[in-house]
Amino acid sequence: MDPKTRKKRARQEQNKIAGNMTWGVAFVWLLILVLVGRYGYLQLVEGDRLAERVRVTTGEGRVIQSTRGQILDRTGHELATSLMMKSLFIDPNNVRDPYDVASKLAPLIGMTEDEILDDIAQGGGFVWVKHYLSTDEVDAVKHLNQTEEYNCLGFQDEPNRYYPNGMLAANVLGFVGTDDIGLDGIEQAYDDMMKGDKRETFIKMDNASGDRILDSIFTRGSYKGNQCKTIELTIDATMQFMVEEALDDAMVDNNPVAVTAVVMNPKNGDVLAMASRPSYDPNHFDDYPMENWQNRAVSRIYEPGSTFKSIVAAAALEEGVVAPNDWFLDPGVVEVSERRIQNADGERFGSVTFADIVAHSINTGFALIGLDLGADRLTSYAKKFGFGEQTGIELPAEEAGILFDPDEMRDSDIATMAIGQSIAVTPLQLVRAMSAIANDGILMKPHIVKAIRNADGSIYYETHPEEVRRVITSVTDKTLIGLLEGVVTHGGGKKAAVKGYRIAGKTGTAQKIKPDGAGYMDGHYIASFCGFAPVEDPQITVLVIVDDPSGIYYGGQVAAPVASRIFKSLLRYLKVEPSSDPFAASERTTKPTINENSTKMESVQVIVPEVIGLDAVDARRQLEAVGLVMESEGQGRAVSQSISPNVVVPRGTVVAVRFAPEAPSASTGNGG
């Protein structure tokens, strides 16, 4: 081969080798790029999923819960806290003899052998056996592990909600169920804030043997620590204890279905105590009927009876419908739109002032005043005082109560509402309304949460007094307070008195409504007292409700003594100085003297007097004295009248009276 040809072939070989090298390098770079891309995809896109797969296939997952936030009273006293307790788990994969383990473990932890065998039968590497073991149970299981050399039992710390005061304020606090979920009261209302943080952990397993690889726990994600918040209540634990003691005694003394009490600071709306009986221990809430869990102060409505007359009196005074010294004639019973309204036990007071009507809770007088106010004004003032709507307190399951639509009210509805029937309220609504009277006529928003603190102790949120509105003028309020003080000094609320202190308030006795709402239950009553002290500078408003007491059922006899005990304890605890010039309860202790010839002055609605048996002159005088017009027929003495006695009618109504001569042999009685 000539040199030229050899040179050409050598050049071709070199080009071929260079081309092969170029393709080889390109392939290597392409392979590198593929590997890098795949690596990036697995790390960035599939990383979490694959890591999870590894954890699932090579380990046992667990969730560790941090402790829940505390609940404190207004002084920092602990009401609810969380303790770390040991819970027992079992590793079924490492159980050599299920029957041996079950028979020896069961008596140590208060379980049956079958229950433990069921746990073992679930299989896997982790099954809960029992949560929250006592110290003795933990020691016993540890000893069993050592003596039997078990490799299947272990402990894990878990937070357990604990209420150090047992039943104290249980209906306010509520309780916590499984998975750290608040199920009632403050625990439910602030569950999201108090709930502990969680972290997820895995124990790595040997796939071949199924054994746990000790000290191989790794955590997915970062554990944020305890970020839960502490709730500070307006409740005072000492005051709460005093109130609950009084309720416990009331349950024994009166054997009622239930009792409820609320204590409020009238100046700022802080709830200082709120209690119900029967109650429960939130540490063992499932040992009690669900009925006991309810906070009756906010979730139960009832007809308030005569305690609501405080609001009616406020409206009447503010609207100028009546003045304290206006006179009324109480016949003991009146008829309004064919509805019969009478005083307690049918008592008849005769000639009384409005002050007497308030002091002795005279139904006939309040029915008359309610009619003078009318449906619109009566309902309007009820709404001004906060009835018919939720108060907005920081508690779950609050009821709004029930009010009439004024456009649908008949005269009989107006009259019954004026005596505290045909209206449904919550205890909290009533104590807030009475607090407005104690607070110079200013209604405040109630609060049961004082502050919320972060885990580091700093303030996250703090409540402040919230004025809702002025409901009556200061002048009217001072007049009303004087009338309500008369209830305690010489009226139906004398048993609420505390020596040395001026107390104002109102008693109530209401017949219970049937469960289906159709009428009232015979012989079943709700007795109550609501008042405040001391009159010259009110510090506390107290409401006591005794539901269906046995025997005596009047508010002045049943609820007032309980309120007196609460006032006495709390005023001393608060170091409130005795009143400088307390009213003497002995100054006036009897009902007013009956004067048949006196009538109410300046009234829109009046009570028809009985004129049968009177001559024409006396009959006309009786009718005109109350503002009625007589239309007569015949001569002699009255034998009939067109409108029956004690019926409430508008002033100026014409009453036709028929007269007839007396028969010689007939006696001339009163005919009543």
C-alpha cells in the first residue's frame, strides 16, 4: 500500500476513534444527568412519601401529646391542670405466652384476662393496654417485667387532665375527653387555645425478627414545645367554695330537684361564683349522669316569677306610670281577659302604696301596672335589661330565653308577664339585670374569663368592663333601690337580711311549666331570691334558685335564707365594712292596714269594685272613685252590675247597675 493510502486510512481511524469517544462522553454525561435528575426527583418530590414508607415498613408510629394549658381562678389558684402519667402498652410481636402474660398482668392493673388477651390478639408492635396508671400499678408492672423478664411491656408518658379541687366549679370548667378534646364548659369554649401540641415519633423495628431496635426513635418534623395558653377566670375559688357549701346545705334542707347560684360584681360584670347542684367530679365525669354536667346558670330557662317584678317596677317608675306613694286598692284577685290573677294564698291587702306592692310582691298591683305600661313598653324594657338574647358570656350552650312579640300579646299576657309569667329567662340574664339596678342603671356585659396568657406568661388577651347601655336614669334607679331595700327590711325578703348590712332584692315563687309547655304543674314551684349588697356601695349581686323544693316552696322562705348565708360569707371575705346606718328590719314587719275606701290614683287601668247591696249614692261614689261611670236602672239597692267585681277595665268604662227595692222580709247583706 502506498504511503498516501496508509495516511488516509490512519486519518479515518483517528476520526472514528474521536467520534466514538465523543459519543461515549455524551453518554456518560447523559447518564450523569439522568442520575442527578432521578436523585433530585426522589429527594424533592418523592422524599416525604418514601420516608413515610420507610417509617411505616420499618417502625411503629406514635403520637406524643404535650400538656394542656391550665385554668386558674382570678387569684392564680389552680382549677385545672395536666399531669404527666405513665400509660401501659404491649408489643404483641414479643409476647411468648399470651395466657401467661394476661394471667399475671390482669390483677396488677385492675383488668380482666380476656381484655388483655384481646389487646394481644390485635398483633403488631404497639397496642395500648391501659392509660394513666397509678404509682402502685406502675411499680407492680415494673416488678413483673423484672421477675418474668418480659420484653413486651412498656410505658409511655401521657398528659392527664386533673382537677385538684374535685367538684369545685365543675359546671363552669367542664371536662376533657379522649384525644385531649374539651367537651364542656371552659374546656370546650377554649379548647383550641389550651390544647397541647403533638409530635409524631417512630420506633425502628428489625424486619427479620420484628423486635424493636432500642434507642432508635427518630422524629419527623420539629417539636414546637408547649405553646398552649392558660385561661384565668373571673371566678374566685374561695367565694365559689362558700357558695357551693351553701348549695349543698340547701339540697339537704329542702330536698329540691336542683339549686343554682350566681354571684356577680355589678360594677364590671365579673362572675365571681357560678354553681349548680347536683354536680359532678370532672376527674370522673363518666361516673355521673349527663344531666349533672349542665351549667344551669346559662343553659336552663325558667319563668322567673316575682323576681322579674324588679324590671316591671323599673319600667313603671321610668315611664312615670307610678310613683312610690301612689295608692292602690288590692282586692286579692282580679280578672284580666277572663284570666284570674290572685296574690299568694289568695291574700288580700286592701289599701296599699306602690312601695307596699313591691315590698309584699302583690300580684294584683303589678298586673294593673303592667297593663298601664302596655305590651310595647313592657317588652321594650325587658329587652333593655338584656332578656330575650344571649349575654355573650364566654361559655358554651347559652340560651337566649323567650319573650312575647308585643303585637301578639293580649291583656292577659301583659298582666301575667308583669308578675313574671309568660316569659322565660336564664339565671345569668336575671342576675345581670339586677346588677344593672345595683350599678346606677347601667347594664354591663358579663365575663367569666379575666385573661388569657401565653406559655411564657405574657398576656395574650385581657377582658375589660364593657358597658352595654343605660337602662334607666340614675334618679329612677335610686328610687327603685329604695323600694327593693324595703323588700328585705320589712317585706317578703326579710330572711335574706344580714345583720349590719343593707341589702336590696326581690323574692320569687313561680309555678313550674309542664315538660310539654302546656300549662303548669300542680304542686311544683321554683323559689328564688335575687339581690345586692351593700346598698350604699354594691359589691356583689347574688341570685339563688331552688328548683322544686319539698314542703315550703316560697322564695322568701326557701331561697332567701340561702342568699343570706352567701351574703354573710362573701361580704366578710371581701372585708366589706358594715353599713353605717343600716335599716332596722324590725321597724315594719306587718302588712299594711286594710282601708276599703282607698283606691289607686292616676291609673289608666282600674279594678271594678263590688257595689251590690249599696244604695245608688254609695254605688256611684265607689265607681267614680276609681274613674268609672255608673249607669243606673231602678231604685233601692243594687242587685246586679254589668261588669263583675275585680275585673280590670280601662278608666272611664261605663258600668250599668240595676237597683231594686228591698223586700220587707229580706235581710240587707253585702252580697259579696
